[in-house]
Amino acid sequence: MSAEDVPARMSPGDVLRVGAAGLRARPLRVFLSALGIAIGIAAMIGVVGISSSSRAQLQATLDRLGTNLLTVAPGRTFFGEDARLPEAPAGMIGRLEGVLSASATGRVADAKVYRNDRVPEGETGGISVLAARLDLPRTVGLGMAAGRWLNAGTGRYPAVVLGSATAERLGVAEPGVQVWLGGQWFTVVGILSPNGLAPELDAAALVGWDAARARLGFDGHPTTIYTRTDKHRVEPVRELLAATANPEAPNEIEVSRPSDALAAQNATDQAFTGLLLGLGGVALLVGGVGVANTMVISVLERRAEIGLRRSLGATRGQIRSQFLTESQLLAALGGAGGVTLGIVVTAVYAISQGWPTVVPVWAMAGGIGATLVIGALAGLYPAVRAARLSPTEALTGP
């Protein structure tokens, strides 16, 4: 075979130029096909990004509040009745080795809180009134959104600190106003920031322990004891809490770790994320079908071009490479657009929720990789079909 009979080789740059030329000739069709890929990739990137941002926010919350908080609460007696904690278990718990601090709250059962004395008694808004020890913020990690926490002075007088949800329900935006609590006026001295590990405090009105006993008929029995432990001794302390809180009936005590509830919530969110990823995969599959359809139509419409190139010496491999390149470029355009859109969606949602924006690199790389695989699979049959056309068949066919 002479040198003139050997077909010219196409460099990778030539293959890209030829493939891109086919896309530029049909911009609207290319846009719609790429859009299908972009929607699928954006859905997957958005789901992964939002889930990762949520987990980052959860981890930041746990880092701030700590995973070493344990709570002790009364359970049920042997006869199925509500158990009670002794009056002073927090002091006994605080002396355990590995316990950094312990504090308590007690529910004031008969006290209700209203914005004023004209609100009907039945409209409580689900707000509970709790007697609180003065060292509660240090143990639980409470922050103040406004005002200040109770002290030795205000803890004995009609002063109240509102949880974040309580303040919202009562329409209280700042300290200094009065609310109708337990049939008398209490002055709001502070409003708590939301607390992820003790959400029950968000929907509570907290008064001093002494004030609750003197003014609201509180019996002095705590209903929840919060225990902050050494992070390396959480489990050993956890095993001793029930017997320390109520030595006579440790089986009537319930000990929990609030961070476990957050971890369980995160596991639920991950399961939901898996479902959404499946839906994103379906959308990506539909986009791949769109690319395949576009390439098949392109082969049918460009038979004359294929025949002319074959008659001028293009090999089957070169024709196959041309259409595979077109397919992968089309999918890559959709993939790049989808990754960009997914990042934007993640950022907008995370910022609106006050979360850090986190989009894993593996998700972005996986999105681009998935589009290239989709492009190769979608373009394989059209490319092979185009390569099989003989010059005569392509030029004389319909």
C-alpha cells in the first residue's frame, strides 16, 4: 500500500473541533439535551451538598454544645405511675468522679404563662413553666439572645427568662416587659438563644428555684437533671447516674444523651438523602436518553455529510470518534452546567438556613464523571451506526 492510500490521522484537537462543529450547527437542540443532563446532575449535587451542609452545621452545633451532656429524668414506677426524683440529687451527682457540673430544672405543674391577664386560660400555647437552678447555663451551654440570666437576686423575685420559642409565641422581643405567670406579674429579664441539645428549654418560661417555691407552690422536686461530664468518661458516668440520682429505686430513673437524638436525626436525614439521590439518578438517566435521541437524529440528518467524509477517505474509526466526541461534549456541557447549578442551589439554601456551604469535591468530580459515562453510553450506538454506513449508502440513502 502506498503512502497516498494510508488515511490521514486525526489528532485529538482535530477530533474535538469536528465534534464541536456538529454541536454548533444545532444550538437549540444541544441546549435542550444538555439541560436534561444538567437537571439530573444539579439534583444530585444539590442533594449531596445540602445534606453535607446540614451535617456540617450539626457537627458545629455538637462541637459548640458538646457530646458530653447527659440528662436524668424520672421514669415509671413498678406499678406504672410517674416516678419522682429526690429533692437534691444534683448535688450528689455533682460529686461523682468525671462530672464537671450538674444542674436541674423542675416543672411547675399548676403555673401557666400568658402575655397578659386578659388571655383565656385555655390558650397556653404549649408553654411550660420551669424552676431553674442558677448554674443551668454553664451546665447546658445556654446562650442569651437578649438580656441576662437569673442571678442570686432575681432568682428570688418575680423574674423570668423566656426560651426562644416562648418569647416568639408571647410576642416578647426584648427584656423589661411583664408577663402574667401563675396568676401574678413576672418581669422578663432575658431571652434564651435556641439550644439544640435541650430543645425543651426553648418552649419554657424559667423562673428562679427559690421564687418558684415561694410564689408558685413548687414542691422542690426536679424533673430533669443536666450533667456535664468529662468527654472521656461519659459512659462510666452514665452507668452511675441512675443509682446516684435515686439510690432507693434506680430502675425508676431514665438517663439519656441528647446528642444521640441529634445523631439519630442525622441518620434519618441520610436515609432521606439516599431517596433523593435515587430520584436524581432517574433524572440523569432521562437526560442520557435525551442525549442518545439527539445523537440518533443527528446521524439520520447527516447521512450526506457522513457519506462525503467516507468518500474523501475518512475511516470508520474516525466517523465513530467524531460522533462519540459529540456525544461526550454534549453530556459534558450538561454536566458542567449541572454542577454549577447544584452548587448555586446548595449555597442559596445553606445561606438561607444559616448553615456553612459544603459541596464535597467527590460529588463534583462524580457528577462530571457520570456525565462522561452517560455521554459515552448514549453516543455509542449512534456512533457505531454512523461508522457502518458505506459512502454509497450514505450519499444515496433517504
